[in-house]
Amino acid sequence: MATSGKAGIPSGVMKALDPRQLKPDSMETERILTVLDETIVKLEITRLISRITGSLERYARMLGPEITSSLLEHQKLSMAVRDLLASPGDEEPVRAVEQRLKCSLRNILRLFLANPLLYHGLKYQVPVKESPADVFIKAFMEFRDFTLERLLTSPDEEEEKIKFMKRISLRVEKNMETISALREELAAVIQTRDEEVNRKDKTIENLKTSMEALAKDFKAEIQQIMKEGEKQQKEDEKASQDRCARLKQDIQHLEVQFSALVLEHRASELVLMKEKCKAEREIHEWVQKYDIEMSEKQTTYEEIQAVYNEEKEQLSLLMEKHALLLQEYTAIEEERRMLKEKEEEAAREEARRNDAATCIQAFWKGYLVRSIYKAILKKGKGKGKGKK
């Protein structure tokens, strides 16, 4: 259910709801976060200073002479400020000492920030009780996450987050209504169950009353039955003892018979043992013979397998040659087809040329015939004029 619920949440809303998924996307954002993180570290160091100065001899070797002297100076200034605030007087000395105290605190923070390993080591070694400073630091961390969220959340993501929260609110209201209805239904079911239980309790009470009455009525009969049962038990015990004595006698008789049978069949057992040994020797010989035959057959099988592999390789070579020949045959067929097409094209071209030549010859023959005919006609006309 948790997985399916997360699957329906948009990525922008998930970033806004979980600040740990947010990452700085600009130099200004990184600078702001750096300032906030440094402020958190300074607050945590400031919280540790009071505990360290209270046990300064214990941590002097870890802190070093410079930080130790700074902490001693800071402790003296803190006590001076406390004394000045306790006694009423002029405010100028108080301000001067407070200013020196602030400078001392900044110097201590500078020394600790210059040695982060020292700060982390003290953080886990110095015991610090819960104080209002922890509440303030926690609130400041939440402010840092909120600032990061606001810096990295665009207006569209903010609007998407608001819509998502509205949808969540509506879903929560619907779930609350469903839960209320289920609670009412559960209350009705519980009431029905309680009524049924009360009814069954009354029935059980009635049955107990009737059983007590029956017990009183049949108490004498029960005592009579118990007496008869005791008498029958004694008779059964006596009969059982008699039966046990007879069984012991039968067991002794059977043991005697068993011993006689063992002595009687020991010779036949020896014969069977000899036959068993003989059969085992024969089986061993047959197994050795079978192993020899199987080794010979294995050798024959390996020779046949070698011949088979060689023939298989030859067959693969023949198949490759056949494939090459088939390719060459296909290429030759393609060349023949192309030559045949060229020959057919040349024959058609030759036929077209012959047809053209025939047409030209026929044209010239007709032209010559017409010319001769015209010449004959002209000559005939000339002769006729001469005769006249």
C-alpha cells in the first residue's frame, strides 16, 4: 500500500514533502545553505562550550593549549558578566565585558571550525543534557530545510503541492467518513454479539441448573454404578492375572521350542552360507567379465565415433563445395539469360532495320515507277503535237 501510494505522488510534490531529496541547483542557493549549515555547527559548538568549560581538565589534552586558554578566558569573562549583571551599576562596563565575551566566543568558534575533527570527536564524547538550546537548534534545522524547500520549489511545483495537499485532505475526509461508518457498523456487530453471548450465557446457566438437578436425582444410581464398576474391575484384574500366568507358561514353552529349532536348523544355515559365498564369487566374476566387455565396447564406440566425426567433416566439406558449385551454376545461368536477351534484342533490332529498308526500297520503287510513267506521258503528248 505504501508503494502504491508513493507511485501516485508527483515528483515535484515528493521533493517538496521530503527535503532530503532536494539538491542545490545554483551558486546562490549553495551559499545560503552553507551559511545556514555553518550557523547550525556554531550553535552546536556553543552548546558544548558550557559542558567543556565545566570539565576543562578532562578535555585539556584533546583541546590543546590554544583552545584551552581561550576557553579559560571565556569562562572568566562569563563569570564577570554574571557578576556585573547581579550587582546593579553602570551599564558601560557591562557592555564592554559583553563585547569582549562576544569576541572571545567568535575566536573559540574560529578555532573549532579550523579543526572539524576535534568538534566531531567532542560531539560524541561530551555528555550534554536536554536544554532549550537543543529545541532552538532543532527549530533552526527545520528552518534550514524549509528555506531549502522554498528556494528549490518553483511556482508550478508549489501549486502542484497545494493541489496534492487538497486531494490528500479530501481523501483523508473520505477515509474518516468510511472509518466512522465502519466504527458504527462494528459497534452494531459488537452489540449483536454481546446480546448473543448473553443469551447463550443464560442458556448455559439453565443447563447447569438442570444438570445439578439431574446429578442430585441420579446420585444414588451413580454410586451403585461405581460399586458395580469396582466389582467388575476386581474380577477383570483377577482374570488378567490368570491370563498373564498362562502367557508366561506359553512363553517359556515357546522359548524351549525356539532353542530346539535353532539347533536343528544351524546345519542348514551353514550350507546356505556356503552357497551364498559361492553365489557372491560368481557374481563378482560376472561383474569383472561385464566390465571387461564394456571397456572393449567403449573402445569400439570411440573408434566408430572418430570415424563418424571424420565422415561428418568430409560431408560438411562436400556440402560447402556443392554450395559453391550451385552459386557458379546460378551465375552461369544468369549470364546465359542475359546473352539470350541481348540476342533477342539484336534480332528485333535487325528485323526493324530490315522492315525499314523494305519500306525505303518500296518507296523508291514507287517513285521510279511514277517518274517513268510521267516521262512516258510527256513523250506521248509531244508526239501527238508533232503529228498535228
